Amino acid sequence: MAEIHNPHDYGKFLRYLRHEVYQETIREFAVRCGISHGYLGRLELGGVPAPKRSTVISIAGQLEMDPNDFLTIAGYTPEGEVEERTTRAKATLMKLQRLPEEHQELVLDFINYLVSKYD
């Protein structure tokens, strides 16, 4: 999952869409998004964290908008990037497995060292 820039960004974004784009009441917009008006209100006010990834994608679909934009605002990695990272990780693992075991340990030690620098 990508870093969330601000936990309230997604709710603010939905509120902006509701007021400026659709000019709807909270109840009308909640129906359009496929969620309850109470939940939408809590999202807009930052009372709850961004929804699950699947909910973000569903809301984007209901609004006929690009889900990757919604995912990014909600703090998730967009769809294509997830697949690209997964493919790259699998290729790297396959390369690592081809090394002799003692070299695999050295590579893993180095990775652990690098990760510790960012914790």
C-alpha cells in the first residue's frame, strides 16, 4: 500500500465532488456512490479512515471515474503499479534463487541492512 498523504484527503475529495461537481445533498451523493449517508458523512469529516481498496474502486465505478485517481487519493497504490511491482519482485526472487545458498544469505543480509536504514 502506498503512503497516505493525509488520512482525511479521501473524505475531502468526496466532499468536493459532492458540492462542486454533483451539487447533491449527502443522501443523494451517498446513493450515487453506493454507500450509506452516515458513512459518507464520517468519511467527509475524517471520522473514519479511507475505505478498503475494493470500496474505493467501487465508488469510482459508481461515479464512472478512473479508479486509479481514487486509489491514489485514498493512499493506495494504483492498479497497474501493483502488478508491475509484483512482477518485478517475482523476477528478483527468481534471480535470488539461482544464487548459491551462501550468496542468497549475503543478499538477504544486505536487504535487511538497507531496510533498517529506513525504519
